[in-house]
Amino acid sequence: MSDILIVDDERDIRELIGDILEDEGFTTRLAGNSNDAMAEINKEPPALLILDIWLKDSKMDGIDILKAVKRDNPDVPVVIISGHGNIEIAVAAIRQGAYDFIEKPFNIDQLLVVIRRAMETSRLRRENATLKRGETRSAEMLGDSAGYRALIAQLDKVTKSNGRVMLTGPAGSGKEVAARYIHAKSNRSSAPFVTVNCAGVEPEMMEAMLFGRESAKRGIEPGLLEQAHGGVIYFDEVADMPLGTQSKILRVLVDQQFNRVGGSDKVRVDLRVISSTGRELQEEIAEGRFREELFHRLNVVPIAVPSLSERREDIPMLADYFIEQCHQSQGLPKRTLSDEAVALMQTMTWPGNVRQLKNLVERVLILGEGTGPIEARELPQESAPSEEEDGKVILSGTLATMPLREAREAFEREYLLTQINRFGGNISRTANFVGMERSALHRKLKSLGVVTSQKAGARVARVEDEGEEQIEQAS
């Protein structure tokens, strides 16, 4: 992209600059007044704008046009030229975001040096945006369980809209990956995806980070909202946003504009907002820590991201993916998972969800034994459902005090519930794994007081006499 827009009220000057730049291999557009200039910018933002300060018979002068460009197209570098140059005008132009200032009559070689540097800046910004978009596309959604498929179906429904989405789910379940999936599949995929870590920023720094700063000494420093213009702003753990900032974000959502900290000019933005939280926002509202009106603005389309325990069937696929990632990025051994390791991983507790699984895989590859299949003994035991010592199972206190018959029934009941859980409610796969005929498994479940039923697409395994339910996604 080498399109340069030249705005000057003197025809001879703009045509001279245009001829010189076209001889250098650039393509140019010309405008002699503010109306023509804004029409060209709105039709297609240029890679670079060369702008005269004084424009005769125009509604806007160069500084006004500069402000408008920096507000709506902040990545476009602007080189200011003027025959009435002085230090005050130069400072004003740079403070409003101009790349450089050149006084008329200018030296052609000097002008070309400034233009080439500005174009290089524009190229680097585009490449940086492209790299960021590549990171978004690489954030893969993986799985085949019913819980995963239900999530993808919901995400696909919102990708083509501009509606605000609230993603809920426990820490580590993949809420940001889901947000990036929405962005990558949307018509904003070529625009930025900007994350606001609401829990990781000091409250007194939050507004400057979001809205940017403006001062005579440091000029304009765009904030995250401005950087996300045209794309997606993602509020990660929005419940941690300071109350004072919440009211200002609410105003941005209503007006689609804001003031930088220390500035007086309105900055307009076109944003899609996606938020996430691992907390119950209704409780936060009741405690006065979250604004109810902001909740309703953000919670237009609520989508629940399932925990890893609700999609255990996906664990082997996810583990294989993380093994490949560690191999590509760190050169760690590209190992496979033994059947015993898979079985153990599918019955472990996962309070850290997918993030915990990723960390576990990396730890095993770093500390593991050779390059062969990963064995169950290599997995950390703190999350395992039971422990062993010298090949002997260590009984829980409750189980150890029961008579043999009751203990056997309790073990069988818990074991079969665990396996049904592991296979996402699929009775056929459970029966195959435990080595029973399907009809025999049904009889055993009935004798143990375990009943299964279907509720809203989920398989329910319930201990009949205790009234406890374990709801797992059906296969």
C-alpha cells in the first residue's frame, strides 16, 4: 500500500509534490480544500497524508483535518507543510499527532526522506496489526464432546452480528479463546482484537490505559479503546473493573465516543464489545461492586463456557494439541499418551480447567521419562481420584469403616459414576471400557440405585436414593 493523499490549496504545489512522488513509485491523490480532502479520506484512508496548515476558502484548516484523521484513522501518518511555519504551529501539529512538520519552501530531498520514514512507520503498523490478527487466528477451538459442540453452535450464531457478548465460566476454561474465535469468524477479523485485563491493572491507571492521555509535553498517547477502533475490545474479568471506570465505560457504550485523560476533543470509536467473568455478576451487583446498568449493556448475549469436567471426552485431543505446541515452541519430546494415562486424566479433578491441563502436559514433557508414551505414573497425583502405595489402594476413612458388602457397593457406585462421567454419559462406551455387556451394565446401575435420563441435551447420572445428580454432556 503506497497511496499518498496531498492536500494543499495551491494547485502548483500539490501537483509538483504529486509528480515527484509518482516518479518515486508512489500513487497519489490530490485535494485543494477541506471538503475534497475529507471526502477522499472517508472514501479510502491513505497510507500517508501530506497536509497544508492553511487552506483558503475551506471550512476546516489543516489542524482541524489532522484532529479528524487522528480521531477516526489514528494509524495514518500525517506530514504537515506550511509557508507560515513557526515553532508554535509545529508544536501544535506534533501535539495533535502529526508525524513531522516541514516549512515551505521545502527541500525536495528533505521531503522525500520524511515521507519514506513516515511510510515505513505506516508499513510497520500494518505488519504489527497483521501479526496480531495471525495470533487471533491461531487461537484454536478444539473438541468433539457434546458440551464443546453446544458452545461452538452458540459462538457461531453471534459471529456475524455486532451484539455484545458476555462469556461466563470458571478460570482457565477458555473464555478468551472463545472471544478470539468470535472475532476471527466475524466481519471485523481484519481489525484489531484488544484485551483489557481488568484484574491486572491498578485502579488509578485504568482510565489512562483505556482512554489514553493528552498533554502539551507528551502529545497524544492513544488508549486501548482507540487502538481497538474498528475491531473488538475484550474486557477480561470485567467484574474487577473499578466502579468509577464502569460509569465512564457505560457512557462510551451509549455515545461511542470519549475524551482522553487531559484532553478536550471527543474521540469517536467503532467497537464491538466482548466481556468475560468467572464471578456471579448478580451477586456483585447486590453487593454494590458492579453497576446493574452496565451489566445489562454488556450481557446482551450470555454464553457459558463449560469447565473441563463438563467436556472430559475432549481431554485426549487437547492434551495431544498441547504436546504438539510444546514440541514446536520449545523442542520438547513429541510423545503420545498411553491408554492408562488417558484414563487417569479423564477421571482427575481439574480446578484449573484447560489451562491446568496445558501446564500439566508441559510439566510432564519437561520432567518426564524419555520419549516413549506418557504413562499414568508420570502424571502428578495431587489431582488424581485415588492414591496408591506399593500397589495398594489407600481407602478413604468412610470406606474403610464400612462392612464389605456396603463398601463394595459404594465403590462400584462411585466407580461407575466416574466412568459415565469420563465418557460424557455414553453408556455403550462405558460398558465397553469396564468390560461389561450394555444390558449387564444397565442391570448393575439399577441394582446400585443409579438412574440415567436425558435433560436438555445432557446426560444425567443420578444416585436414586441420595438424590444427588451429576450432569454430564451426552455424547
